[in-house]
Amino acid sequence: MPIDPGFWVLQTLNALQLSMLLFLLSVGLTVIFGLMHFVNLAHGSLYALGAYVAATVAGLAGFGAGVVVAPLAVATLGAALYFLLIRRMRRAGPMAQVLVTFGLIFVAMDVTRMFWGDLPMGISVPAWLNGQLDFLGIEYPAYRILIIVLGLITLAALTLVLTRTQVGAMIRAGVDNDQMAACLGINVERMFFIVFVVGCALAGLAGAIAAPVLAISPDMGLQILIPTLIVIVIGGLGSLKGAIAGSLIFGFVQTFGAVLAPSLASILIYALLAAVLVLRPAGLFPTKG
Amino acid sequence: MKFTIGAAFAALAATTCMTTSAAMAETIKVGLLVPYSGVYAAMGKEIEDAFMLGLETYGKEVPGVTFDVIREDDEMKPQVGLAKTKKLILQDEIDVLTGIVSSGVTGAIRDTVHAAQVPMVISTSGNDEATGAQCSPYITRIGFSNQQVNRPLGTWLAEQGVKKVYTLAPDYAAGKQMTQAFVDAFKAAGGEVVASEYTPFQKTQDFGPYITNAKASGADAVYAFYAGGEAISFVKQYESFGAKAELPIYGPGFLTSQLYLEAEGAAAEGIVSALHYVPTIDTPENKAFVEAFKAKSGHLPSEFALQGYDAARAIIEAAKTGATDRASLAAALPKVAFTGPRGALTIDPATNNLIQPIYVYEIVKGENGATTQKVIATLPASADPANGCVMAAN
Amino acid sequence: MFRHTRLRLITLALLAIGAVLYGAFTGYFGLEVLTEIAILAILVLSLDLVAGFGGMVSLCHGALMGTGAYAFAMLASDLGLSPAAAMAGAIGLTGAVAALIGAICARSHGIYFIMATLAFSQMGYSLVFESPWFGGDDGLSDVPRPDLSAIGLDLNDPRTFTFWCLAALALAYLVAAQVLRSGMGRSMVGLMHNEKRLRALGLTAWRVKAVAFGISGAIAGLAGVLAAQQTQYISPGLMAWTVSGEALVVVILGGLGTLVGPLVGALLFVMLRHEVSAFTPYWHAVVGMILVAVVMSRANGVYGWIEHRLSVRGAHGKPIEPEVENA
């Protein structure tokens, strides 16, 4: 095993990159859970859709356009889903909502196959993102730096909105006790809608960002679903802090597991998940209520 | 009058001939077992298109024999493949079984096919065992074997002056078979393998940690086997690290298969790999095949297509000897030999494995900007070792 | 609380008669389909036992089924036990593994319980997939079937084997129904509705859950043993989490917490798959839409809906309780 410090910096960046990608996905899912108390299993499908839309738009108008259009398109679909299914299911209990979104996974997977075919697709990034950046004397792919930066910006923006703005205060009130919040005159229904749509947009953004480094295939949503669920369950459902902690834990365990104990790499994260749930049955940062 | 009698005789003779060929004019029932559902559907479609093209092209050579193709979807799942195989054998009473993409399905159905004495033409799966320890007089390989592609490349790479190699492959049977065959040949030719890493199969989103490891390992080159979606992710992520100049990638050609080349884009440029078929092989047989396939399905044929095409050809070559039922086809199939789009093919009687040339090719930018395969070396055909195959008397 | 209403008894009788008649007269492929239904029915029965009556929605039942299959294959092939002893050993072992998982996960609820069971499921899958000891992704072949020639039965005959699976299904159903009527079963249902109260009454919650999960696991293990005997070949695919997900879908389609409903669900699901996949490659989308429609209709699955309609009309049985809306 090399002892070169640059090697460990590189691996740390790799871990951060994976963490930030997962953070973009899990934060929407966890805040939706915190407010509405249900897990949208189709969140991974929205991510896949984001990747497909980004690929199509990028082919027509360039990568930048793809990254902008994908979250908007997915958010629009999210709005439609909200009015057609989610809102109607609000009183049906969390289990029913989970199952509806589970059914949606299968529908979404076949719909992407009908539109985009079975063969995996790929897109390229603009030349300025294609190279490597010199980072403290270490070369690291520019695109991976972009993912890290984008994740950090999203994190900062969300923290700011949630802690410093009125909307954020309303959302926090809703997470703590939605009935009380409604009594205080907060339009809970509208808040649910906004949070759901923003969560969908973030999933679409994650898909667009991941598209150039992964194969865009109909089952990419299913493949990312389990890692995302692990992240939010380790962190504790419904909490922003939990999503950050969960993403970082997942990214670092996966990366350093692959480096230090490759033969255990695929079991390590599940063992950790089981251990967390035994010791803290509601995750590391559970929300109250 | 004499003339009339003569004519009548001629007519009679003709009728007799007709009856003789009518006795031959039988239907060969072919079971085509490929994946049609989920993300593998594209592969099934590719094989089927090419298989039907093969029947159309060479079917004329056996007038009077018609082919009844029964398609089944194995979903790439061994259990499903086995159930469908039993259905094809017991209910549809097929004469010959072909297709079979997944090595798992091959392993699952081997005993059933052997016990039922149904000839099977493996067109795609590279499972070494099927013509190794698990070989059977009823199983003939017409696609490739995992070691067949990797072994010559190991020797060739050492000859090119590459000394130290870092290998990467997904952690499953094919990944291990491919890597092992390469490592053995490369070491025998004087090369050194710095490390062999296996990544969790279809669970690895980020190859960054492994690529960083490879760069730090002090190797001259990376030898990688990935297929499908994983190949695309790996090739693109490797490119983003900008490591190809100092640490070039070699590997079996599934890494840059025609099916995935477009999705990989420019990231695949410069990768040198080896395979038994690429659509740019410069022979009249291949040009004819590529034209016909493009006319039928609108894109260049991949190795999956070629294998389906040759499977159809092999069955027809067997039928040419007069074989039409299970027993006669099983006897005739291991003896077929022909020159197809990928060159001259023969079957090794010791294992019923295919003997075929291997092409080393580099991915380069083509005329219209898209990437294409440039063949840089043709490695002569050599038979795989028997690998524990003891062929029972046929 | 589980009881055999008149409707449930009639349904069971119809299913049994239908299976026997179909099994007696159908051709080879029909027998394969019937066997597939029987094995899936045993699996979903075991899942309904804990999910429908204990609120323990598990995503590891596929892996438990796989554990049974692998344990049977390895006990019979590698240790050379007789198939009958290997069957007993495999079912016992799977039950023990399940009891352990149940005990460990007992403190988790809802989505956390689902995820905890998923973690164990994935660990098992990775272990089997990557370890050459279990044959890796090549799987294990030459799995034997029990020799019942002593009582004049040849399990290598497809029809006999189908009836062997149907008999196992009947046995599994009787065991499940008996468990639900026992004190342990009542405690489990009580825990689902109000865990705090039952704890206050002095019940050791984790022990009840572990035992229930163990029994359910043993039944899933039986499904695995039969699956291994059916194909005489096993692969890690049996243990993938999607198998567990599919089992959950079948339970929901049939009717959670009715024990009879999941049997109907298994029948419908297998038939649906064979019928739909015959005319469209997009059968997943069809199943997904049916799932969405069933859940949106607010009915408790197909069978739950029938029960509800009939009880509203007051034709048969008593109105069913609104069981497990918020499991």
C-alpha cells in the first residue's frame, strides 16, 4: 500500500465526490419524508429521468442546457405526480404511498425503455470540464471537482434557506408538527407541494450531473435507490444533518473500503447499516415527532 | 409415343426425386433462448435479427428444409432459463437449442440439455466450463470462450514490451476467468502482474478509488474487463482522470464493444483490446455481412450479432450433411467448418470448442468523427486447452 | 386477529380443488407453472405472517428463501446428508437465521425495519455471490430431490413433484394458521397494534418478534428447499432483494393480513406474468400500473376488496377489521 500523502488526498476527493452526488439525491428524499412522512421510492427513477433528459438536451443544445433543463423537466413531472397521485394518497397512510411509488418504479423503467431504447447512452462534457485541475500539486479531474463544489453549494443554499428564511422556518415547523403548523396559519398544502417539487428538481439535477460519468440506462434509477435509502436511513429520516452525515459516511466507507479491504467492499456498507440500526434504531440524527 | 413414355419416365423420375427430397424436406425446430426483457432486451434483439438474417442468407443451401424458430426469454436469470429450456425440449420438442447469453444460464441448463441429448449451439456465453470440465458431446460453441480472447492478448502484450500490468474486473465468474487467462499467459511470456483487483459486480458506481489505486501502483498499463453499462462508466471515468497517456488500457474487447462504442464517445479513443470480431475486419465475407445487417437493422453489427449469424450458419452447415433431428444434428454440429465474416472457423474435436482467429484493435477517430475499430494485429487461431474436458463417446 | 370466515374457507376449498384438478390434467408446462405458483405462494404466505399480522414488513424473505435453497443443496451435496435430513436441516437453519435477524431488528419499526432487513438481505447476497465456497455466480448444480420410492412416489416425475409442492403449501398454510391462533400469534398481532401496552403487560417484545420471524423464516426456507428441488440448480439470483420486493408486491396485490389473499395474489401474479409477457416486452410496466391502481383504490388487495364488498352486502361472514392500515 502506498504511503504517498497525495494518494490519500486523491482518495479523499473520490470519497467526497461520491458523497456529494448521493447528498444531492438524498436531501430531497429526506426532506420530503420529514414533511410528508413517506418515502418516495420512485426518487431514483426521477434521477434516471434527469439523466435521460440531460442526455437528449445536451445532444441538441450542449451540456450546459442539459443541466438546466433536466431539473426543470423533472420538477414538472414531479408537480404532475403530486397532483395525480401523491396528494390523493395523503390520507391513505405511509405504507400505501410507499407502494404506489414502488409501482411507479416499474412503470418509469419501462417508459424510459419505450422512449430511449434499451441500449445504455452516454454524453460528453465540454472541453473545459474534461481535463484535470492542479490541486495542491495533485491532478484531479475537473468534472469531479465540479460535482463536489455543486454539492457544497446546494448544501449551503439549503442550510441558508432552512435556517434564515421564513419559508425555512415554516418547513421546520411543518417537520416538527404539521398540524400545529397548519393551526398557526401556515399553508401546509402549498408547502408540501413546493418541497416535493424542489426535491424532484434536485433528483433531476443529480441525474444530469451523474450522466457524463455513468452509463445512462433504464435501470440506473433502481441501482441508485438502495445507496440513497442507506444514506437517509443511516442519517435518520427527515433531517438535513442526517442526509449530510449519511452521504459522507457512505462515500467514505465505499471509497476507503475499496482501497483498504477490496474483498469486503460490498458487504461493509450493509454491515454498517445494520450496526447503526441496532444501536440507533431511528438513525444517527432522528427527527422528533 | 416413345417420346411420351420417355417423358413419363422423366416425370416419374422427377417425382421420385421429389419424394426423396420430400423425405428430407423436414422442419428443423430451433429453440432460440435469449434475453428479451429488461435492460438486456437490446442484446436479445441483436442476436435474433442476425440469427434470422443467417437463416435467410444460407437457408437456400438446404432446399426443402424449413426452420421453425421458437423464441423464449431467459431474462438473464438461470432459473428462468432452465424453466424455458425444459419447456422448449419437452413441450415444443425442439431439435436444436441456440442463443444463450448468460454464463449462469449456460451452467444451469447444461445438465438438462446433456441428459435430454438435445444439441446446443452456444452462440454468446463465454463460460469456459461449457467446453471444459462441463463439456458434452451435445454442446458446441460457436461464439467465443473467455480464455480464448484473453490468452493470446496476454502473450501479445508481453511481446509489445509491456512489463508490469494492473488488472481490474468485476467480481463474478466471467471476470475471474477472463483475468486469470490473461494473467497466466502474460506471466508465462515474462510479464509481471502488480495487482489484480475485483470490483463489486453491478454495484460499483464510482471507479475512482480503483483508478487512483492503479495510478499509484507503478504499473505500465491497466488490463481491464468490463461489459455493458459498467464498461461505459469505467471508460468514461478513466478518461476523466487523464491517465491514459502514462497508463494505457488494454483488455478483452467487450470494453469497447460496438454496442456501447457510441455511448463511450471520445473517451474510448486509444484503448487497445482484442476480440474475435469487429465490424471493420477487411474481408469480402465480412463486408457482405455488415451491409446485409445494416440494411436489416440500421446499425453496424456487434459481436453479439455476428455470433447469432454464425449460429444460424452452423446449424445450416450441419443440415447440409442431411441432419434434421436431434441425434443427427448433435453428430454433425461438432464437425462444421466454414469461413465466415470473422475468418476460418473449425471446431476442436477434443472439447467441441471453436477455434478462431483473434483481432487486436485500437479505437480511433473515424472519418465522420465517430470512433471506430482499427485492426492492428491478427493473432492466429489456437485451440483452448482441454481444461478437464473428457468427451464421452458420441 | 385471524379467523377463518366462511368466505375464506370457500376460497381455500376452491383454490385446492382448482389446483388438484389442473395438476391432474395439465401438460408439462402447466405443471411447471403450477409448481411456480405453489412455491411463490409458500414464500408470500411466510411474508404475510409477519408483515400482515406483525407489522414486520421484511425485505429479506427472498434472501431467507435463498438461505433455505443453499442450505439444502450444500447439506445434501457437500455433507452427503440424505435429502430428507437435508430438508429438515435447511428449514431449521433458515428458521434460526431468521430468528436472529428478527431479534436484532426488533427495536426498529416501519421504514427502519424494512431497511434493516434489506441490509441483512444484501449482506447474504454479496456473501453468496462473491464466495467461491457457495459456487459464486455460477451457482450450484446437481441438487437432489428426495427419494420417496418407499411410499411408491417418484419425485422425478413432473406431476408427482407438483403435487409434492402443493402438499408442502397446504402444510405451510396449516402451520401459519395454527401459529396465528396460538398465544404467540395473538401477542404478535397485539404488538403490531400497541407495542407499549403489551410491554407494560410484561411481554418481552423482542422475543415474540424473534420467534415469529423465525417461524416465518422457516416457512420461507421450505419455499427455498422446494425451489432448489424444482430446478435442481441454484444461483445467487434467488437471494436478490428484488425477489423480496416481488414477494411484497404479491402480498399487497393479494391482500395483506388475510393469509388467503396472498395465495390468490401468487396465482394472479404468475398468470399475469406469463400472459402479459407473451404479448408485450413491457410487462413490468403493466404490473406496476396494476399495483398503483390496487393501492389507489384503497382496497386491501384483490382479495381484501372481495372480502370487503361481500361483507358490506352482508352476504357472508363478519365484516373484516381494518387491519394494518398504518403498518
